Amino acid sequence: MPQRTSSQRIPRVTYASMVGERLRADILEGAVRPGSQLHEVELAESFGVSRGPVREALQRLIQEGLLRAEPHRGVFVPVMTSDDVEDIYLVREALESTAVRQIMASTRAVGTADDLDAVCMAMRAAEDADDWQQVANLDLDFHTTLVGAARSPRLERSFTTVISETRLCLGMLTSATDDLVEEHRRIADALRGKDVELALAVLGTHFRDAVVSLRHRLEQVEVSRAG
């Protein structure tokens, strides 16, 4: 049977935005598992709204990459594959490398480095507390801050979709890598030193390490399913 999200009813005045927020949270928090199918009628009944807002919310989440529409079958939560992971990080490296170059060409490099250092400090505190969910959230905050500092609305818009798909990937991890905070700090230091080549090199290494970790986790999941 398809999994259902929480059945708390919501006010009609919130319409598609609230439905979308609830579904997004359920997907990212794992309440709706990868491979689950979502049905308009069931969701409309659960949330106490008509099918129109549900349909609109589903379309928004499809555009974000958090759901996939399969012709003649329906709407599903994606099951990430190794190819998906590699493609996501390929696009992320292209977008974030562009952001780094844009920041370096401006007067915002040092200020951006200070903002990123603050995220690194919070990440270290979360890591010390073994709060890996918060570490993952702060990881994405770091990269969102980096892209935002480029001050390119179109770059940010492109980044929004790929970062949503990244959240699906990170949901597969049970812990962070040992060097995660240090890798982020090196990116900030390179920005502060206005060393664009070093920043790009560290960013590339960071993404390659992430792909290796995620592919390893996918292999573990597949072995677990087969067993």
C-alpha cells in the first residue's frame, strides 16, 4: 500500500503553499519513503482541501525535483541512483564554481568568508553534539550562502532545484564525514585570501568526496534490500 503523510487538516486559506510545505517536510524528513506513490484524492482528504491545491503543490514539488511524474503511473518520491548522485554534483560544481568566480570578481569575498565561517562554527557545534541532521542542514546552508553571495537571481533559481535533490541524497547518510567542517573552512579561507584556483580546487574535492560517500551508502542500501 502507498504510504500516506500526516493527516492533520489545514485551513483552506493556505491552499497549495501549505500543502506543498507539509509534503516537502514529509519527504525530506523521511516520513514518505523513496519509491512511495502520492495520490491526489488521498492527500486532499488528509489535508481537508480540494484536489486543485494538492495538484498545484505536487507540480511545484515535481519542479523542485522532490517528486517525479511517471506517465500512465502517477507521482512518486524519487529513488536516487548512483547516476543521479553524480549528475546532481556535476551541476552543483558548475553552479557553485560560477558563484565563486563571481564573488572573487567583486568586493564581497572577505564578507562572504566571514559569513561562511559562522556556518562552519555552527556545523562544528552540531558535529560535537552528534546531531548529524543539523550538520547536514548547515552543510546546505553553507552552500546556499555561497551561491547567494554571487547575487545572481538566475544562478540562485537554478541552485534551488539541485539543492532540493541534494537533500534527498543527504537523507541517505547516517553520519557526516570526518573532514566535512574542515573542507568547508578551507573554502572560506580561500575566499578570504582571494585565491580563486584554490577555492575551486577545494570545492571540487569536497564534491568528489560527497559522491564517493553517497555511492557507498547507496551500495549499502542495495545490499540491505537484497538481504
